[in-house]
Amino acid sequence: MYRTQVYLRESQHLALKREAARRNKSMTELLRDLIDEQLAPFASRAGANLRGITALGSSRGAEASMRHDEIFARGARARR
């Protein structure tokens, strides 16, 4: 884990404190949970992109090793 410092507005601090107490969690634990919830869609997209890249070699055989830049660029354009 990494330690970091975050400045909150008073209203944010009070809301976080209240919600942490309601959930019987520390404010820090609640912040981590909320951050994970917000970043989950980005992590799943990154994982899908990585799986797409690693699948190139298995589906294209020798062609992928010789024309990998072109195949990768075509795949990236298709995902947009």
C-alpha cells in the first residue's frame, strides 16, 4: 500500500465520515472502496485491450510476427 494525502472540502469530509460510520468502516477503507468502484471500468477496458493484443500471435501465426505493427494498428482503429 501507498500512503497519500488528499485535501477534502468540509462537506466531503463530513459526508465521508458519516458514510464510513454508517458502513462501520474507517474513512480510509471507504475511500479505497469508492476509488476501486470508480476505476473498475477503466481496469476492465485495459484488460480487454491487453487480451486482444496477446491473442494476435495465437490467431495469426507467422503473419503476426512479421506484420505486427500493421495488425496492431488495424486492431486499435477497429476498437475506437
